[in-house]
Amino acid sequence: MGKEREPKPAKLFMSLIASEDEILQQGVQDLALTYGEVDFISERFPFNFTRYYAQEMGEQLFRRFITFGHLIPAPLLPDIKRGTNRLEEKYAFSNGNRRLNIDPGYLCLQHVILATTKSYTHRTYLREGIYADLTLIYRNKSFRSLEWTYPDYRQEEVIGLFNQFRKRYVEDLKKEIRYPW
């Protein structure tokens, strides 16, 4: 018989998509006020694998990934996703179209999980309308994509970035840096 135990805390990250640097920076500031110190902001990645957001958000979209200095309990992910949804609404145009897309997730030693409001065969329901998307798995000293992994998360640069996040996460675990909120 297995013994129940809580998982180690996870490394919170977020993907932010926008067409304006100013809106993205304001979003990062608001996220830091809510979720604590941002310890990493990536370079800009062009968001050109899909036109899914083009009609709503514009044409010249880019993405940045951020991570936070404090680790979180994985069960907080639905609360975080609901909070980022509210922040997207704050920055939306008066017609409701978003100017900022925020996708929170967490990283642990074994995998990368994204929070989503969309159900699908590989997504596990968490609670309050939020699902967990298993996006990357860690195998043979690197994160690996899966058949359903979004094309932009399959990029070599993005996987390399998540491998860096994992190294920082291992250090954070040693320091036992926990979330302050």
C-alpha cells in the first residue's frame, strides 16, 4: 500500500502574449504585486505559430515567459488561473478583446503543467472550470514534448528555457523558498 504525501512545491511561471511592450510590462508589474518577485523575464519570442489570437489581439504578437522567486503548492494553480483571467479583463479593450494573454503554469522535476479553461482528452479537470494540460515531460536530462504539446512549446529555444527554469527550481528547492501570499 502506498503512503500518501504532498508533492514538493512547484515553480510558478507564466507565458504572456501581447502586441505592445507597455501593456506586457504593466501586466508583469501587476503579477509581481500579486504573486511575488519575478526572478526571470525571457527575451521576446515571436508568436507566429498560429493566428488564433490575431483577430482579437492584433498581428504583431510576441511572447515572454516569466518565473517567480517563490515556490507554490500545485493545488493553487486554479486560483492563479482565475486571477490571471481577471487581470486579462483589466487590460482588455472596451469591447472585451484582450490586449494581454496570460497563461500560468508550473514546473516540477517531472513535468510542465499549463492551466487552461478548455477541456480536451489529455487535460485533467482540477476545479472551478480549470484544467491541467500536461505540456512537457522530463526525460533523459531534458524536457520533451508530447503529441499534443503546442507547437511553440516544442521549439528548441523554449525547451532550453524550461531546462534553465528546472535548474533554478532545483536551487529554489534547496533554499525552500515558499510563496508569501
